[in-house]
Amino acid sequence: MADAYGTAASPRPLCKGKPYADFREILARKDVDAVIIATPDHLHVPIAIAAAGRKKAPTWKSPRGDNRGVPGLRQGLPRQ
């Protein structure tokens, strides 16, 4: 779980997993095969591209980020 808002020290953790301040730390792990992207809409595309670049399978809920300005996005993502 990446914790962009710094709430990792919260007395009531969101899950039992290790909190990360940066999603790239999660993508660097060799034991991670897929990621669920649960961020504001405008961050879906950059994180999905980074995940696909690391051979991780990204998935997220709609609406998906605006990918009209990202050439080759569809070709770079693994099929789900």
C-alpha cells in the first residue's frame, strides 16, 4: 500500500500490509506481480505505465485516466 498522504502512522491502519510512501517502491519488489491502482483519476495513467514498464499487471476502477495524450499506452499495458 502506497501512502501518499503520510497517514502510515495512523492508529487504525487501512490494512495489515507494509505502507509505502512511493508507489515505485512497490513496483520494484520482485514478489509483486500485479497492482491495484486506487488513486485520483489523473494518476491512473502514469502509474499504469510505470507498472507495465516493470512487467506488473495494473488494474483500476473506472473512470480511467485520460489517455488521449499518451501515445502507445494501450500497446504498453498487459491484457487483462
